[in-house]
Amino acid sequence: MLGGLGNIVDMMKSAKDIQARMATYQEEVANMRFDAETGGGAVRVTVDGKFRMIDIKIEPSALEDGELLEDLIKSATNAAGVRVKETLKEKLTEVTGGLNIPGLENMLPG
């Protein structure tokens, strides 16, 4: 009876469902912790799912070279951020059932 209009209504319901599940997953990931280390463990960084640095551990031996230490911190922080983004992509795949929705991945933070 509604024909094409019924399909549009169904698609809108599906989109709302995906949006609600994505919000749940984003909150779940926001509360997770992601670790990365560089320099053979000389620098270890922990970030949360919102890409905020929560903790940093620096081995005393890494303090000897300031420039190297800066690079190690940046590298570890970036690596932890990559882990956050990968987890968000996995959750997005779960939400969409593997359906590739153009532009949806671009909405992920980071």
C-alpha cells in the first residue's frame, strides 16, 4: 500500500537503530583504556577511548636524551590512538553488520 514510502520508513527506523547502537558503543569505547609502548618499553602511554592521555610511564634511561624522549612520547601516544580508532571501526562493523555505509567511518573521532 505504501510502496516506496514504506521502504523509506523502514530505512529510517534502521538508521535510528544504528545510531542508537553506535552511541552505546562509543560510550563503551570511551570508558576503555588503550596502551602502547615505544623504545622497547622505555615509554608507555595509556589513553582512553576519547583519545585523552590517562597515564604515562617513562623509564629513567629514556630521560638521558630529550629529543628522543619527545619522539618516543609522540610515537606511543599516536600508537595508542590508532588502537582506539581500530576498536571504534570494529564496533562500527558490529553495529552495521558489516554493511558499508559511505561516509559513516569518516564520522569516527580521531
